[in-house]
Amino acid sequence: MNTQAAQMLWQFGLSAIILCVIGLYCILVTYNLIRVLIGLEILIKAVTLLIIAVGYITGREALAQSLVITIIVIEVVLITVAVGVVLGIRSHNDSLDVRKIRNLKG
């Protein structure tokens, strides 16, 4: 690995770690379900960025691109289903607060 590739890995790796921390913080701290979904999106984008950077550095750009496209398709399906569940919860409880949803345990 040459110095330019190593420098790029550090830059993109640091960016991915920062995005991962932001996404985890968003998921763990908030009580709003929409913010949890946004945190999940940020976390998935961090993984996507890291896969692209590693694919470029190792020279396997085609494999990285195919993995990223697969991740994007899975992400869209996951978020679509999750938004449907959140809208169902919102219509049932008139709230998106996780603390009120915990009272539904039966």
C-alpha cells in the first residue's frame, strides 16, 4: 500500500468512525422513533463509506460497488418497512415516544 492510499484510508476511515459514532448516539439517546431511523441511516452510510474506501484501496472496486448496491437495496427495503411500522404506531398511540410504546407490553 502506498502512502497516498494509506492517507486516504485514514481519512475515509476516520470519517466512517465519526459517522458511526453519530449514528449510534442518535439510536441510543433519543426517544423519538423517526430520529432512531435517521440514526440507523447514518450508521448504514458509515458502513457504505468504509466498504467503498477499502474496495478502492485493495483494488477490488467492482466487488465494493456490488456490495454497496446490495446494501443500498436492503437499506431502502428496511427503512420502508420501518417507516410503515412507525406510522402504524403513530396512528395507534398518537405519539412517537418510545417510553409510551413500552407501556404496550402485554
